[in-house]
Amino acid sequence: MKLVSAHGAIPVHIISGFLGAGKTTLLKKLLLQKPETETWAVLMNEFGQIGVDQQMLPQDEGFAVQELLGGCLCCSSQLPMQIALSRLLSEVKPDRLFIEPTGLGHPGQLLEQLTEPHWHPHLLMRALVTVVDGSRLHDSAWTAQNLYADQLKAAQIIVVSHADSMTDADHLALKNLQQAYLPYQQQWLHSENGELNLKQIDQAYIGSPRKIQPLLRIQQQQTGAVFTEIKQLPYHYVESAQGYSVAGWKLPKRWVFDFFDLLDLLCEQKDWLRIKGIFHTNQGWKTFNFNPEQFNYQSCEEGIDNRVEIIYQTEREWLEFENQLMQCRVDQEQK
């Protein structure tokens, strides 16, 4: 299907957030700000097979709403999302597009898909927005979930909803949360009843340069080879922004790691600001969320891959860490 945009690249807003955070309420208020002369489109993703949120949005002329049901458009096959998006652009030719992923989605992965080169002539990505329910920030069982953290990390702008219902415990939790995510240089906004001016989030997407390469030990074995940017697992990447750097590894889901060896390795690291990871271990799926004050790990739902990120400011050589990480594997493929 040939892509056709109304006026070249159109502004695209991703409105993400965990279950019940208030994404759809915010989206409704944003849609009310549409100029009469423009046509806006919405692409919604619901995890289940029956769409509900679409019925809550304006059905008037000048809006086009399309749903993708069943699964997460962030981490499932890209084909359904690409077909739906291509159809919206070709048939509706919108002046502005909003995408609301499921509350169980990974917006960072969706953003990676939409910033691929073939979308550049058609999509002008705006700042990724994540909505968090301010009245539930005191609930550590809620905020400690891996998906919750993934959505926060991906955000350029974080909108705190239900601000009028926040308790003292919520305000304290918000202060701690903002401190924990300080390295990501995010903008925090408050919203009551979904009220927010579009101009507050209509900011350019600021992507940090990401150098994606094969694993470091593979590069060492193939000195002199020219590597192009890859997306296949496994791979290693480094990105930098605002004086901070992140070294990361994404590894196949089928790889299994020894939990205690992995825990020892992460605990032995030095000169870091934050360590976050999710791994398929011989003790089940585990998340690791380390800051200088606390080393937290817990069981979690099955992930889409193994991954770890280390935020740091002091340059260091990562090959030794990668080799030690590979030695933690216990799956049959490793033997």
C-alpha cells in the first residue's frame, strides 16, 4: 500500500500509560482542541478482542478512529500496525495523528518502529507522553511493575493524572519517582480531569543517538568488518544524552541465565548511576532495578527478551562485563 500524507510528514503523538492511568480521558480532551479546518486521526490498541475505548472518543466529522485489537502493537508483529497506519495515512490523510498503545504495551519499542527511516517522509514524531495515575503512586506493588517502569523510561513528557486526588503519601512518592528518573531529563506535568493544552505536549521528539552493533565479543572476533545498524537479537547499544550514557544489551528470550551468577555480576559493578534489567533465569523471569541506595530484584511476568541497561557518566570498557554476562548462561544452546 502506497503511503500518502496530507501535507508531507504529519505530527504524531504517542499517548502511553499503565492500566487505568487516564490515557483515554486525556486523549478526549486533546481531541476537543482540533481546529475546524483540520482532520485528526487516532490509532488505538486494546489488548483484548473487544474494543471499548473507541466508543468513548468523538465520532464527529473531522475525526478518524481506528482500533487494533488483540495483543500489543509495540511488541507483536509489526505488520498489523504498519497496515493500519498506512491505511489511515492513505485514506484519511490526517493533519495530526494520535496513537494510544494498550496499557500493557511498551511505547519505547513502538517509538523505535515509527522512527525507522521509511517512516521519516510521513511521520513527524512529537514528544512521547506517558500518563501516570497520581492517586496510586503510594502503591509500591503497582509502581514497581516492570511495564510501569518501561513506560516511564520511554517518556519525554510525564503527565500526572488525578492530581486533585493525591494524598501526602502520593506526593512523597512522586518526589521520589522524579528523583529516580532524573537522569532521563523528563518534563513532568499535572492534569486534573484530563485537562491539558495541546501546546504543552506538542514538542519535538528528542531522540538520543543510539549506536547499535553486534555483541562486543563478536566485533572483536571480526576486527575490520563494517557493521550496519541492526535490529536482530542479540545486540549491544550505547546512547548518550544530557551528559549521561546508557550501555545496553538485548538478548534472545530463549537464553536462560543462572540467577545467582547474574545477581553477583550486577552487584559487583562499579561507577554506575542506575542498573535495570529483565532476565529469563533458572529461577523464573526476574527484574533487576538497582540505584545507589537500593538493590531490588523480584519475579515478574514473562518478558519479550532478555535485556539490561547501565546508566553511567564515566567512560568504561564494556567487553569484560559482556563476557562475564555470557558466562552466566545455562541454557542448552550455550553448552
